[in-house]
Amino acid sequence: MKDKMLIRLAVVFVVLLGIALITKPRQKGVNIDELVQNVVFGFSTDDVHHIEIYKETEGDPAEVKLSKVDGTWRVLSHFNALGSKSKVDRLLNDVLEMTGKVRTTDPKHLETYKITDTQGLHLILKGEAETAPLANLIIGKRSEDANSGFVRISGKDKVYAVDKNLLSSLSVYGDVDTVSVMKQSIWVELQATDKKADDYAEAALVSGGKTVHLRKVDRTKEETVGDSTVTRQVKEWTLVRGSREIDLDQTEVNNFFRDAGKIRGTEVTDQITNSLMQMDRVSRYGLDRPAHYLVFQKADGTREEVLFGKEYEKDKGYYMETRENGLVYKVAKANFDKIVKWADELPKKTK
């Protein structure tokens, strides 16, 4: 009797154990598309050497092309102008920091997000070798949230809702599918010159027949240290007149370099790469016989020249060329006046 009871209990136990195993909740596999994830990865901002931004249009594509040349960004699509490092850095940081969740994988929804190949804005990042892209993105319509957007990887159907507004990073503020022209000027660095007094041995300003020539020389200075008088060698700027080198107020020399060494333009209008072959363009800007120009010379004899041409508009400003790169800028009259005034002012600042 006891054996039969034990057998029955054993059978019941096996049945209950089987039920328990069958009905036990199983762990689901992780669906990556449901997680917040980085959309772009595998490289750093320093790895990017070429950037292409374009929108497909019925005619020629609206595009911006930037390349890093000798460590400096250039706007290839706009006179090879100097590129704005801060603008490029912001874009690259936004791309690499961007995270998102997959909103759809169905190609029929691409038009809803205005993110088809023809509707969306293309952003391609390449390395130094310009082979396979580091990133090849298409940016869709504007999100209701000003700090977010929609992105997909070119050739894929996944649309990500991301936490970065790349349209804003690209200074596109209208409907993405209606973009027909890409603004070039927003990528241009308008700080045309950045000359520091410590980097040069001589400088000159020629303006309206007047010439101011500066030269850095060694001077012996006496200083009182405690109860003793000591001498030391210093470099100081002087005003050159014939064979004489006249001491200048060094604070005023620094003020001169502040105005004449750091010139900001309002826009870049051209690049003159060979003045002999492009004399028509040189004369167009009044740069063939400039009445006003600056010369900065380094200790090794390297000369850097800044030429001022004719007015681009009466009482508005002047054309200016930086000869190192041939870029032609428009410079506001107020900035021009601040520079040429030193032809009269600096000779009065002798000690």
C-alpha cells in the first residue's frame, strides 16, 4: 500500500515539475533597435579631414566642401577660404556625441521624415585618404523639439530620432526638402590676419605716400633689484628713419599690432592665386597699384604683405588681399581707418 502511494506521489511530482518547466518565463533577447545608441562611432574629430554637405536638386547639387590643409580648414567650394574652426568643431562634436533610437525601419516611411536621398540633406565625413567615408548620413525634417532631429545612414532604411539638431549645426533653418542653395559664408573664418609682434623682426605701413617703418632691436635696460642695479638685454621696437633707430613707446606699438595685425573682414569675395596671370582681377579690386599696404617681416626674411585696394562701395569699406593665400576680403571702412591712422600717429609715439 505504501509503495503504491509513493509511486502516485512520484508521478504527481514529475507532472508538476514538467508543468513548472513549461510555464517558466523565458528571458527575451535584447532588441538593439529599442535602445538609445550612438549612431556614428569608430573615429574621432581629429580623424576627419574632408567634409561634404549637399542637397540633391534638379540642377547642380547645392553643396559645401571643406578640407583640412596643413592642419587648417579650408572652404574649397568658396574661393578656398579659411574655414571657421569653431563652426567645424561644433558640427563634428554634434555628430560624434549624437545618440538616438530607431523610429522606423520601413522604407515607405522615409518620405514622412523627408529623409529620402532626394529630400534629405547629405553629410559625408572622410579621413585623410578620402577612401571609404567615416560617416555617410542623411538628415531629415526638422523635429518639433529644437534640440533633436531625424537621421539615417545612407543606403539603410533605419531612421533614428536623435538628440542633436544637425540642421542647426549646418545653419539650415528652413524645410530641409526645399533647400536649393547652401550658404558658404557661414563656414568662412573672417579673421583675415592674426599677426603678433613677438613673431616679427620688422613691420611697415605705407599709406597715401607716408611710410612708417618699425624694427625690433636689442636694448640694454637697467633695473633695480633690492639694493642693486642690474642690466638685462631686451627686444624693443623702434622707428626707423634713415640710418637711425628711434625708441618708441612699446605700449603704442602693441596698439598698432592690435589694429594692423588683427584685421577682420566682412566677407571673402575672391582668391587670386597668380597675380601676373590674373591682372584683370587684380585691377578689378584696385590691388595692382595699392596706395595703402602693410608688410610684416620675420627674422629669417620671410615677408607677409596685406594690400588694400579700392572702395567696394562709397564710404562702406575697401577690398583687401592677404598675399600669403591670395584671399580677397571686404573690410569695413572703420577697420581700414583704424589701421591707416597709424601712419600719422605712430611717429608721434617716440620716447
